[in-house]
Amino acid sequence: MSVFSWPQCHPAARVRHMQKEIQVALKRAQLIFTDSEFTRREIAAYFSWPLDRILLTPLAVSADYYPRPVTTIAPVLLRFGLNFASYSLFVGTLDPRKNIDLLLDVYEKIPNALRQRIPLIVVGFEGWNSEKTRARLSAGERAGWARYLNFVDEALLPSLYAGARVFLYPSRYEGFGLPVLEAMASGIPVICSNAASLPEVAGSAGALVPRDDVDTLYNVLIQALDDDSWCAKAKTRGLEQASHFSWDKTAAATLNAYKLAYSITL
């Protein structure tokens, strides 16, 4: 839905193509499956679809995402020159919708000694219109408080999550927000925006901050970097929240949706 609600965050050609294809598909569809209640209601409002024909099939995470002791992830951290619980992590494509520039704004405000001790680590492909963000990351790398790892093999991601001090996800719009769930399942505190579907995924376990609010994000992040008690409580809440999502539940919801679709055709 982001090509409709946030078209400014995509190339114009992609917006035209996706808007056309989605509307063609909707004309043929009997039911719509979607992975968040937020998107379900957004689709209903935008396209005037009845809610009972838009079915919720939430996502889950791989069993590879779970809390790991430092001894098991040390080889991966060593490969990237990282120390256990000594970095903030973002995982996602570098593009305007992900709002990585907000993280850079915040990190530029953090006292230098603290940001040198716990740098910002960014993982993900360079996406559309990311040149300025990439240049700012490079400046942070030269200053010693940021690292851009680009694409990281999926097999290594669980260790990168599990080794982080905190996971940061200030996205302006998400249809679900799978990295937030991956981080919570890994036992890592999550700070994310309160935009779109993210409150639904993070629940009360995540520290939700207003979208584009530098000061609030700064204050919450400082607490996460300084306060071990806060982090311990956030980890416990995150693991509990992540346990509510499973592929078994997703499979059951999807199967029921197909049964309903089949009954409509009879």
C-alpha cells in the first residue's frame, strides 16, 4: 500500500506500475490476504472493500532468531569487527521510507564518547534515492560512530541481531515490519516509530516514538544505551510479544482463508 499512501518514497515508474497492477488484481480478487490489521483497514478505506473480504494472515519469524550467548556468535561479530551488546542495529533497505536519516540526526547529537563505544550499525541494500543517506553514513564511519555493512548474508543476520545492544527502526511506513519481530525474537530491545503497522507488531514491548521526532528518539535511545535495567525489561517484554506470532498460526489462518475463498466460488 505504500505506493498509494507514500508514493514520494518510491521511484515514479514503480508507483505507476504497482498502482496499475494492484488495481487490476483487485478487480479479479474475491478475497484479499494481508499481514497486519493496519493494512487490512487501510485497504478497506482506500478501495472501499468490505472488511469481511480482507483476511488477516500475520507474519512470523524463522526459528533461527532467538537469544544467543556471546560464545556462539563471537565468530560472526569478529568477522565484522563488532563487540557483544556494544552497537545499535538497523536492518532494512536504504530508502526514504525507512527514515535512516533520523537515526543519523540522533546519533550526531549523542555525546562522542558514548557513540564511539556503541556505534550505529546499518545493514541493507542501497535503495532508491539513498545517495545523501549513504554520504552521511560515510561521514559517520570516518568519525568512528557508524558502520554500513551493506548486504549481509541471511545466515549471519541472527547473530548480528542477537549481538546488538538495541534495535532501531524509525520507519515512516510499514505494512508489517518484520525486522522488529526478528529483533524481539532475538532478545534485543526495540525502539521503533509509532507509524502504520509497527505498534501492532511491537505491542507494548517496543519503545514507540513519534515518527520524525528527533528529541524523543534521542531520549529513549540514551536510556537504552545507558540503562541495563531498562534493557533487561525490554528484552523480556520483547520475547513475550514475539511468542504471539508463529508460522503455525499463519498457516492456519491462510488455510481458513482459502477454504472461505473456495466456498465463495461454489
